[in-house]
Amino acid sequence: MSDAVRILALLLSAWTAPAAWAQLQTDAPPVVPGAKPVMVESIKVHAQALEGNLEGNSVERDVLVFLPPSYKKETSRRYPVVYALHGYSIGAQQWSREIHAPQTLEGAFARGANEMIVVLPDSKTVHNGSMYSSSMTTGDFEGFIARDVVAYIDAHYRTIPERSSRGLAGHSMGGYGTTRIGMKHAEVFGSLYIMSPCCLSPRAVRGDGAEFDKLLESVKTSADSAKLPFFARAQLAAAAAWSPNPKNPPLFLDLPNSGGDAQADVLAKWAANAPLAFVHQYIGNIRRYHGIALDVGDQDRLRADTAKLHDVLNAYGIQNTFEVYAGDHTNKLGERFQNHVLPFFSANLCFKAGCR
């Protein structure tokens, strides 16, 4: 492996690891005795924010909705909602298996968490991940989450349609999305749980990977993209999200390297999308959150940057919790979701209309 490809691999390790990692069977917590079943609905949500995207990503998006045990019987009751964002290379269905839903939701409610609706939107793209960013090439996935999905759920389910009753969570690329969208859309969400977030820091790519560049530049269709190794495809996903170029068909993006040379203007665009670079612009928004939690495994390569985000929040006097737990990037997701994520939202979301 050349130095450039090794450096690129380190850059893109922010998306976790090879695709096989994303599809591994994660550990499930023990079934909680007496847990009542939740209802699962698989729906389509029209994404106005994605209309006209240059990649041709579908504007009819898959969304999984988990309704709590009491939803069908208590027909006048309204519920807060948690929106949970998946990572790179998987979609909503795979994400539900990684967190072992619905078992972990049922377990959390049986262990005392207040009942809530949980929504898993699908944000896969031509290159296998949207980065939850706003781009003419991919479409505005930031707006899809913050506006389209929220509006649809509020219109079709018995929600409490207030920011104090909405939570946003996500893992890896979804942790990045939670961080990014949370900073920019405090008018929509009231509490955040950030799990092993990727891509927080501005990163540089050295300009000596001509072979790797040639591989990427050979991609002309979505079928070509699907044949790429994990890191190469993730590079295209990032470029489509952070350095779109409507005048550069067929992929409508600019790569951070070209012909073995680093492209400073493209790297600047990538840096502008790094939360640790832009967090200082959104401190006023972040102060509005009732609760903010971060966690990461002690064997996760994303531990250092997650700790940096925690340190920034502390430096501004913003209350947050940060836990480094025994685990790697994926193996504890089910346990974390059941015993930490949902109890956090149970303690921090508003469960009645009109509270702030």
C-alpha cells in the first residue's frame, strides 16, 4: 500500500472501517422479561429537500417508525420523537439490526424509560452515504432530516410537535449528522445524543496517490462506484457531499486529489464541513439544548476527536456528558441504545405539550 493510500485510509477511517465492519452482527443485550412489543411501520417519505439532486438519489425515502406499546390503545396520547441516524455504508434496515430494534426499544421501556416514538430515516446515496450534508449533487440531506422527515412524522403520527419533545441521535456518520444538524437546527430538536461521531476534524490528504486518484477518476456511473473498495467509495461520498461541482459531470464533484496532487480549494471545502472547525459559530444554538450526551468505545479510533468535541463544549460552559465505554466502534450498539440512549431521552425530552 502506498503512503498516499495509507494516509487516505486513515482519513476515511473516520467512517469506521471496511464495509464488512458495518455489516457485522453486533452484541444484543439480554431480553428484558415482560417487555411489551412495539409496532414497526415501514413507510416512504417524499423528500422535497432532495428534489433535483444531480446524482439521481431517490426523493422517496425509506423510513422505519417504531411506535411504543401504548400507542395503539391510548389513542389520545401524544409522544415525543427520537430521530436516530445510521452510519456510512448501511441504511435504515441495517441500522435497526445493528441496534437490535425493536428488542432494545422494548427493553428500554420495560426497564423504565418513558415511551416515545423512534424514527430511523434512510440516507444512503449513489456512493453509499449522504454525510447528512447539503449538496446540489447529493441533495440536501440536512434539510431532509431537519424538515421533511420531522414534518411528515408530525403530520401522520401523534407526536408532541415541539422542539423540546424531539431528540436527535446517530452513530458514526450518523453521529456526524447529529453533530452537524444539531448545531444548525436547534429550533427543531431539544436534546442530542452523539455516538462515536466520524469526520469531526479538518483533514489533509497528501498529493502523492496517483494510482488511487486514477481509480477514483475512472468512475463514470453508479455501477462503477458500487465496485470500488470501501475507502474509495467513501471518498466519493464525501466529495459529493462537501465538494459538489455541477459543472463537472458525470459525478458532479471535485476530488481532494487530482493526478497525485492535493487540491487546496477542495480541501478547504472539506475543512469547512468539519464540526470541530465550525462549532464556534453555533455556540448560541448549542446552548439551547436541554441535554447533550456523547459516547465512544475505548477501542474506537474516533475516541480522540469525540473527546475534543466534549472539551470544546466544556470550554464554553455548555453542560454535556461524555462516556468512554469498554468496546469498539460497533460491538456495543444494542446495549448502548437500550441502556443509555433511550434512558437519556427519557430524562431530557418533554413528555407533555407546552413544556420548555
